[in-house]
Amino acid sequence: MTATQINSPSLRVRPAAKLDGLIRLSDVHKTYFLGEMDVPVLKGVTLAIDKGEMVSLTGASGSGKSTLMNILGCLDRPTSGSYLLDGQEVGDLDGDGRAMVRNKKIGFVFQSFNLLARTSALDNVLMPLSYTAKHLGDREAMGRAEAVLKLVGLADRMDHHPSQLSGGQQQRVAIARALVNKPPVLLADEPTGNLDSRTSEEILAMFQRLNEEEGITIIIVTHDRNVAQHTKRQILMRDGLIESGNYMSAS
């Protein structure tokens, strides 16, 4: 694949020309019903994240951070309130509906990488396309997977299995896998939790480059203040509400 192909518009997510509401939560509540006990976790969250932003979601244990992450990632649904993702109301979708949105609109990066051990880096990245992009021909799918691996600096590691890669390289494969469907949102849950400090800095620098050069919207969920400081906006949660770092743009 030539450099021209790698940098073609079809393989890049362009920065928005102006603020564009990608995520809009309005008065979102989440209550867990445990027998006769109601446990409110989110108590009226209103949140805006625009296309092209790189933000962190932080908070102490019990702040509601993980619950909000699950709602943002369409892994759970709010008890009440509105959640607009890329212009679509997803807050009231059932499980199948949320799964469809997840597959098309959210790329996930996890602390534990979650790679298939006996599968090459290239095949790990190709895997999501078999579920969500069946219309692609084999050559186009292969080209897209190769392009995102090159984007994360693994052009010479495509045929390597996870056991042949360092922790940082495995996380890069996981990031490429999250990007291969070209989702509007990349949601990273403690993405440096299993990495040493030097490798963590490399991964965070790569997130910054993907955001600044490729215009990819990135949400990093973390308890680590140092990790949060690498983002342009830090959203702090406390007691089921957003304490700081929020705004509602005029877009």
C-alpha cells in the first residue's frame, strides 16, 4: 500500500470545521433496583462532548464514573433522561439496538487489551469488520486493517501474535482494532493500567496525535490524574454528578 493510499480521505477521520455535538446527555439518571432497595448512582448528568475533542472522565470510586462510561458506551441504558449520540437518541434502545450502535459508532480500548492470543495482529484488527462491514471485499477490508496498523506504528508487526509483542505494542493493536470501523467515538477504559510509565506516555502521546492529526474524538476513563492531564478537558465526577469540566456548546 502506498503512502497516498494510507493518507486517503477514506481512511482518515477529518476534524470538524466547527463544534459539532457528538454526545449530548440531558438530565440522565441511573438507579439500580436491588430487591426492595433503590440505589441511585447517576443523579441528573448533563454533558456535552463535541466532535474532535479529547476528554478524560475521572472520579473516585463510587462517583458514578464507571456507570456513566457504560451508558456512554451503550453497554447500559439510563433510567431516565436523554442520550443523543451522533444525532441519534440511544438512551431508550433495547439490548439489540445498543449492540448495533456500539458496533458502528464506538471503538473500545480496554486495560487488558483483549486480543486473541493465537491470531496475528492483522487478523485481530480484521475481526470487527467481519461483523459490521460485510459489504467490504476482502481486499478493501485488508487494506483498511493494514492502514490503521500503520497509523499506530505497527507496519512491521502485522504478522506477529500477541505473545510476540510488548505490552505497548499489544495496546496499539487494540487501538487499531477499535479504529478499523471508523467509529465517531473512541472510548478508552484505563488504557494505560497495565503498562509501565514510559510505555504509558507513548500510548498517551499516540492518543494525542490521533486526536490532533486525525480528528478522532477520544474519551479516556481513568482514575489517574497524570493520565487525565494529557487530555484537553478533564470531566470530574463526584456523588453521581459532574463536579467540573462540563459545558454545553453552542453548536
